[in-house]
Amino acid sequence: MQLRHLLSISIAVLACNFANAQEYKLKDLRIEDVYARATMPNQPSGGAYLTIENQGKEADKLIAVSSTIAKSTQIHNMSMENNVMKMREVPHVELKPSEKLVMKPGGGYHVMLIGLHQPLKAGDKFPLTLTFEKAGKTEVSVLVKDVTAPAGGHNMPHGH
């Protein structure tokens, strides 16, 4: 009986993961695992994350991001310098041929949502437009996930 219950839970979790997994294709670019972390009420900013794979033979660049969920949407990079975490806006992210860029909390590239018009609530979705130098523009749907442990400072109530 316990095994059947565990199997039912496992199937339900897998079904939810497949239902939330969405993949986008723009020329030679594959975009997937697009999500943001839920925010606290009155939190001024948040972060969005995604994976971009360049399946082509030529490099491309992510040169702009935009969304109606925030006043400003920027590409940021986090890195450690002299034991201090630094976060900076970057003008673009290069995507070399056969390269996969994984944006995730805690370091590296991410999309910064500054001046949120409303809190990001788990289960909600919002549009994010990605502009690439060669491939052009595409709109993706960002799923807001409930992540209780802050990583990378995006769930902290202070601003940038």
C-alpha cells in the first residue's frame, strides 16, 4: 500500500514538472526552464532565470530583455571579487556555437526585474521578451516558483 502511494505521488510530481516545462525555439536557439522566484510583498526587485542553448554553427548574443511586470528589465552578472559578491548590468551575453547558458540563482547571469509592478506569486506567469543580435525577438512565459531559501539576494527585501 505504501509503495502504491509513493508511486502515485511520484507520478503526480513528474506530471507537474512536465506541465511546467516549456521549450521555445528561435532559429538555432533553444530556450527552456524559464522561471522566476516568488517575492515578498513590497519587494522592489526580483530575478528571472532560463537556459539558452545555441544549437547553431554561428555565435549569437542576448542583447536585451523586457517585461511588463517591472519598470526596468536588465541582464545582470554576479561574480565573486576579493571575497565580495558583485552584481553588474551587462550589455549582452555571448552565446557561442554548441554552448548552453544556464542562468540560475546564486551566481552568473540572470535577468533582473527592477521596480516590480506587483509581487511575484508562486504559480503566476508573466511574459518576458528576449532580443538576440542575429536570431531576433521571442516572447517566453515565465513561471513564478515558490522558493523559500533565498539565493543570490533576489528574495531579500532591499533594492539594488
